[in-house]
Amino acid sequence: MDYRVRLEVFEGPLDLLLHLIKKNELDIFNIPIAEITADYLNYIKFFRKLNLNFAGEFLVMASTLIHIKSRTLLPSMETAEEEEPEDPRAELAARLMEYEKFKEAASILKEREVIQRDIYGRLPLIPQDEDYTIEATLFDLMDAFQKVVFRVEKEVREIIQEDIKVEDRIQEILNLLENKRFINFETIFSGQRTKRLLIVTFLALLELIRLKMVFARQTRLFGDIRIYRAKS
């Protein structure tokens, strides 16, 4: 299985950190650095497991987190004036806050673009009856996929070596969406009993999202994921 998806097309390292902070309901100004570093490194391992081609920035951020963690473990050197020692997490928190503001601004611009598109009569790619859903990020998809893999690993042991192509799974996903408003994320993996097939199917879904042929949406933050076929 030599098919690769470029991760940076979807998200970057700051996106992953923000995802972990929101998912675990952490304070961005008081990040438990040991916990967040462990979670981040687990995602890096999962990227490699899925054969995702991720940018070097993810490894740079991993090194940054490890460095911050090591600094927090060192005893603080107080000055003669007993000044408050600098929090090694402060710079990272500032970067995350700035990036989050940037993302919010980009989201507002995107909403305006959708409104203008609707005014001028162009067909929306996302079904209009799903206005109350929110976009599922790559990391939302990965969280949901890990649950699927965990469930399958508990049920069966992998024995059969299958010759599966991403292109074939792409067409099968599109077939599942034929004449349907949406399908649930788990439906895409229904009946699959080997880790290899699960991974190929997930890569096929990511490729369809990259090509904007399908969209992944949630009814609420960290809620169930639905897959919609884009309107032509």
C-alpha cells in the first residue's frame, strides 16, 4: 500500500494542538505540557501508521513541546529581586491564541463567500439543509477512525492479506452516497474486518475530501460525523 495523503493539505501542527486543547477542555494559558506532549506524539505515531505524508513542521513542533516540557521540569532560577520566573509555555500560548484568531477571521470570510455565492444563485457544494452542522476537521476524523480500528481489533484477528486499492474504495464510498443525503462515518467501514482495509478506506475518504467530492460534517463539536456528497 504505497498511496500517500499529504497531511498539510488538511491541517498543520497548531491545528492539532488546538484540537487537543479543545477536546480535553484545557486552559490555553495553563497547558499541562506533559499531557499535551504525550497526546501530540501519539498522533505523530498514528500519522505514520496510516502512511500519511506529514510536513516537517509537525516534527519541529514535537521537538518544541519536548523542549518546553524539559524546561518545566527544571528548577526555576529566581533572580535576586525574586522576580516571577518566565513560564516556558507562554510563547506557545501566544502563538496558539494568534493562530486561533486567524482561523476565526478566515471562517468569517468563508461565511461571507457562501452568502455571496447564494445571493448570486450558484449552487452550494454543501446541502443547504445542513446549515446547522459544523465542519469536521482531519483530527475529528482521525479520532473517529481510531475508535473504529479499536473496535475491529477487539473483535477479530487479521489473517487475510487483501489486495486493495484506494481508487477502488473511492468509488465504493461514492456508491454508498448514491441517492442519499448523507451517510454516517461508521457506515463507510461497515463489514470491514482487517486493519489494512480500514486504513485504505480511510485514505480514500481523505482523498475524496481533498478533492472536495465529499464533505465531513458534525451536528455539534466533537459529535457524530456525517459524510455528504458534494453537489456538482
